[in-house]
Amino acid sequence: MKLEFEMDTYKSEIKPTWCPGCGDFAVLRALQTAIHALQLEPWNLLIVSGIGCSSNLPHFLSTYGFHAIHGRALPVAEGAKLANPELQVIVTGGDGDGYGIGVGHFIHAMRRNFDITYLVMNNQIYGLTTGQASPTSEKGMKTKSTPIEGVIENPVDPISLALASGATYVARAFSGDVKTMAELVKNGIQHHGFALIDCMSPCVTYNKINTYDFFRERVYDLQKEGHDSSDMKAAFAKAIEWPFVQRDRIPLGLFYRTEDVPTYEDLEPALKKGPPVRQPLGVENPDELLREFL
Amino acid sequence: MAKNDLVFRIGGAAGDGVSSTAESFAKMSARSGLHTWTYSSYQSVIRGGHVWTQIRGSLGPVLSHGVDPDVVVALNQQSMDVHQGDVVEGGAIVYDTDGTKPDPAKLRRNVRLIGIPLRKKAQTLSPNALMRNTVALGAVVKLFDIDFRHVESAFKDIWGDKKPEIVQQNIAAAKLGAEAVGQMGGSLNLGLPYSNEAKYLMTGNEAICLGALAAGVKFLAQYPMTPASSILHWMASHGPKYGVVVKQVEDELAAMNMTVGAGFAGVRAMTATSGGGFCLMVEAIGQAGMTETPLVAVLVQRSGPSTGLPTKTEQGDLNLALGAGQGDWPRAILAPRNPEECFRQAAQAFNLAEIYQTPIILISDLYLGEGYRTVEKLDFNVPIVRGMMAADGGTAKDFMRYRITESGVSPRALPGMKGFQHVAATDEHMENSELISDVLAGLPEHVEERRKMHAKRMRKLDGLRKDTPPPELWGPKNADLTLLIWGSTWGPAHEAIIQVDETEGVKVNSLEFPTIFPFHADQTEQLLRGAKQTLAVEGNYTGQFTRLLRAETGHKADRFYGKSDGEPFTWRDIADHILEAVA
């Protein structure tokens, strides 16, 4: 069967500006593979990002994009989704953008269970600002902003945070395995509700600890070990394994998924009339509206 | 001169039901056919403290909440202490004889003391403590000779058909109050000929909501903050019926960013807040300027700095609106003077936002936003202009979202439009939205591209200046003094001008600015040419508008009267400063 859209249909003319070897190439490839597999119409796909190396991603695809300010990609995406719920909305960004400056929006977007897919390219360092500590930097990591004792804070654990906040699809992928990542992204896009895919995406320039080899030596596939992703308790148990309990084994794959929760769009009363972007403007019977003021 | 207005003030503690009693009276006044204006003085507390509301009803157009009341209802001793001295000669004070005492030494002449055991009388009908207000309200209705049917209809509005027994109890309570006044000398005999033709009564915030609905708003994201919260409340209960998504969000960062997202996706989108919330919106509103995303932001000012006086009025956020965001980006700032203008400008703001693809700020304040005023019937038949869309003529092939044009406006495309895909970028970008910032910045041809792109955006100010309402000169052409005013100062200033003319024969006019930015410098200079002396009147300490006027025209106001004590201008405040200036 001939597909309507080729892989290249989704590519823009702009070449990625990432460092050679950057984990973000794999995430771009996985996303492109997923939307190609789903044959999504590029004009009905909106990719919103914040600021950071990874947030340049929308420019490299041929869909609609909004390259927002630092940390605010999620609310921009939520506004767009509410204005036109028929758009497929994907948010991309980094760990600083989503788990640092934007962490408040991250929690609230998940508790609302918007039908949005969120790909975080998590490299555990600030890349674009040349190597400061990130909210997911491991304890003890020496960076430009923590040169003496290293990081003395605990890292944010996005997987536990997502489970606790009401995300209905929670997964972790690794840039060293594009095929599995693409599958997780595809399923996340198809999921009816908020999907987080935390993508471990090594920074080859500024993070000399959490490298491709670091992950290759430690990762294992949750699904291959028989994890039940419909069990929230089991998901929490797997979530805290790394970085809190130990750092020898890092679970990848789908932690949790439920389809039983209605999305925000399902419940919002104004959307019962259809997408607001297609509703007529103005007030048909102003006298009726004005009566309460008389 | 025959009296042509009534002024009623009620004071008590927060939680005593002062504001709902006052609202009922304002409705009765408007339904009696009076032009009506209210001001509520309240505090940042849910129970206790001291709150009061003043309602003024007038046979002719009313311009402020007035000064001294004809009747005061004092629900506690503090209210008596604070307000008894303000009651006009021949006026009356209604109070509860259990626990409240007037001080005759502090009263003006012939002020009638109408002590009623309010609580005891109310308790004969219901255990509800708030019912004593209804007894007092009945007394006030009698003192002003207001038709009792307006009392009944007001109570039916509040409790409706669902609780007829409560409506009946309240009507009975009001009758007890009216009877008590009947036994204590009867009405004030003001002789106001009520037409009993109901007038529309609304707040400035409600008028903004109505204007937005008329213009087809489909999205409001907001975080609660006094005095803008009533926009969220009204829209939350009315919006969905008109297909408006109304979202209370986690903070003002989200409010502005969601509004940006909704505007980008193609709906008419707005947010509303006060100064503190606007501070949080600043980065994101600049984002809308850079990405050329239409939206309307309503800034209802209160007293600053910082948390300031949350329940008090000020015009101190003009600099904030003028300077919001890093770098230069094109914006318009409209400043409505009254509820009718709130309606019109809200509707117009959505057109300007979409025509020029940039944020439009509507700056109001607590006095205008929360005060109730009667208005003429609003005309919902407002023009709707949605601006240039790529699909209107252009082809997808040569579409460039940020095409450089003479007007600065580029063809716009919405997500969902086939073939017009693009990325809206907050980094500086080229016509096709490719970033200049990353690997092109500083290269000679891209230095030029940046210059051109920035100039393109800023050229929108020329169009905005043409399309926004120009300054207006109100009052006699040949005046001894010209007031320079903006926003809610309009009402008290006009009343002051009328008063000094009637009582002192002093001729004053006012130059007023429904548009603050882009500044209409040419017209302003022309209108100022005939001014003998100018007095700038605004509700802040430094003269934020006065300084803008000087920066834009070189005109230094001869005198400046800035008020930032939290209270609104009264006409008398302004009249005093006028007389001082012309003395």
C-alpha cells in the first residue's frame, strides 16, 4: 500500500543545529518515525517547544510549530489545544525547560489530563547555556554552577512526579534505542490523555557522566521483565528505582497507562459546541444577555 | 436649587452583608429610573474590619459617587463613628439601637437619628442574622420614597422562584423598617420624580466581558486577583453558553501563555489581571509581540507597589503596561473612561489585535472595574475585522509567515490550514521563520535581516496610531484651565468642571486620552495649543501619564495633582485643585 506521506514529507528544509552525536537527533528521528507510522497530516499537527537546545526541534519538521519562551511550552500548547481540540498537539523540550523553570505548568498540565504528548529530552545538564546544573543532574555532579561540592540537591524524578500528578501515560526512553523510543512516542500520541515520554538524551559536550555508555550499561526494558503498566503501585515502585534507590539499573519503557480517565477536553463545557476556532463570533440575542443588568 | 440626586451610604464589618445590601439598593435606584453610580470601600479581609458602600442616584447623568450622603446606615459602632459627621443637613442615620450610639456633637444640623432595634425586629421573622440589613434597607427605601415594588423585584432577583419563603420573609422585614420610619417622622421628602423606567446597571468589568462577547471572544485564561476577578467570575458562568472556554489557571504565567496559544490557534483570546499578575505576564506578552500573535490583556489596576492595597484603587501601572517586556515590540494601550467605553474598547481591542497581530492592553482600575454604573443600552452590533489571512489570496507555495510588508503586517495562517505550516518563533527569525539567532546572527546579510524584521514589526505602530481613538477635548473651547486626564478620572473630573462653572463661573475643559499608546502626539499638540494653563490629574505618585505626555510632546503640565492614597478622586478633590490653580 502506498502511504500518503513519506518520511521526508515531515522534514523541513532546516538542518538541526545540534552537536554531532547529540541525543536529540534520536528523539527527532523517533518522533518523525512515529508521526509517519500514524500518517498524521502535517497541517493538523502542532509542535510546541520552549527554549534550550532541544526546543529547536519544531523547526526541523514540516508541521505547524510554536517555539515559545523558556519553560512555557505547556501552557501555550494547552491554550492552542483548547482553541482547536482537533489539532494533534505535541510538546518538546528539555529537562531545564520542563522540570526546572516550567515544573509548575508540568504538574498542572498532567492533573488536567490534556490530550497532549510531551517529549522531554533529558540530558541532566543545561546545554545551551554551556553547562550548568539541571534539575535532573545527579547529586555530586560538578558543573559550571556547582564547581566545588558538585550538586547538593536531590534531582527531580519526572516519572514519580508524573504518576503523582495524574499523567495517564508515563514512559522513559533512551536515545541509544530509537526503535523502542519511536514505538513509545507513537503509542503516546495515540493515547487519549496526557502522555509523558522522558527521553534520556545524552549531551555529548557538557555531561561527561550520563553518557551513552553510562546508560547502555544500566538500562533494562520494563516490559521484558513483565512489569504490569496498568498497576499504579508497581509503576511507583519502578519509578523510584533510579535515581533514588540505586544507580546500577535504569528502567526503560512504559511505567503506567490508563485509558479510564476523561481528558480535560472531554469535560470542558464550552467544547460541547465543537472546536471554538470554528464557532460563530458575537452574540445572537443580546437582549436576553442584557436582561440581567436591567 | 431643587435637589436632583440622592446619596446613600451603608457601613459595617465584612461579613455583615454590606455589599449585597448596597447592590440591592443600587438595583432599586436604577429601576426607579435614576442614573446610578456606586463605590465600595472594602478591605483585604473576609470577616470583620470596616467596609462601606456609597450609592448615588440622580435624575440626570451621574459622574461620580458623590461626596456627602443624605442617609447613612450604620451597622456597627465603628460605622457610626466614621460616617455620622458626613451626613448632610436634614439627612438621616439609620442604626441598630442595640449596641450602636450616635454622638450628637459630631452631627451636622437637623440630622435625623432613626434608631431601630434592627436585629430584634428581624428575629421576629427569621433567625438569619443578615435579615437585619433588610429591615434597614426598608427604612432607607421609605426615607427616599422609592416605590416598594422595586424592593420586591430585587429580592426575587436574588432568591428567585426557588426560595419563595425567603423572598416573603425579606419583604416583610423591609416593611418593618419602612413602618418604623413612618412612625419616626416619615420620609426625607426629597421630592425626586422617579420615572420608574429601569436603566441598565453594570460594572466596568462586566462591560468589558460584554464587549468581548460582542466581538466574539472564545477564550479567557485568568488567575484570581482583585480587582480583576469579577471578569473571571462573570465569564465562567456565562461564557460556555457562547462557546467561550474559561479557564482558571495555576498562575499568571500560564494565563498569558495559554492566551498566546489560543490566539495562535486562531480564536479571539483574552486574559485579565491586576498589576501583580501583569508583572508575571510580562515575558509572555512580549512573546506575543515577537511571534505576532493577537490577544487582548485587561489590566485592572489597584494600589501598589507590590501587594499594596489590594482592595483600593490607583492608576499606578501605566509604566508597567508601557514598558512590559524586554526589547521593543508594538503594542496599543487603550484606557476606557466609563463602562460604555469599556464595552466599545474591549470589542475594538480584538479587531486591533487581529488586524495588527499583536497584543492590545486595556487598562482600567478598581474604581471603574468594580463600581456599578447605569449605562445606555449597549449596541452589540460591533464591527468584526479579523485581519489578513494567508489563505485569503496567497498560495501555500510562496507563503512566508513573517513576510516583510509596508504596513508591517504579514499574512497569517492558522494551524489546520493545509500547506501553510510554519513555526512561530520567539527567537529573532527571517521571513520564513528560520531563526537568525542560532547560526546566522552577526553575519553581515543577517544583521540586515534582523534590522528589517524588527523595523517591520515596529511599523505596525503607525497603523495602530491611525486606528486607535484620538485624544478628545471636553468642555468650553476658551477655558482658563485645561485638565489632562485618562481613565476613570473622567467622571469626577467632568463633575468638578461642571461644579466650578456653576458655583464660581470658572471655565475649565479637559483633554483626555482614550488611547495612551501609540501616543497621538500631533493631535495632542494641536489641542494643547489653545490651553492657557494645564493641570494634570492622575491616580499615582509620579505622574506616569504626565511624564509620557512630556516625552511625546514636550509639554510640561503647569500643575500636577497626583493621588495615590487608595481612594478614588471625588469631584470636590479635583474642584479644590482647579480653584487653587485659577486663584
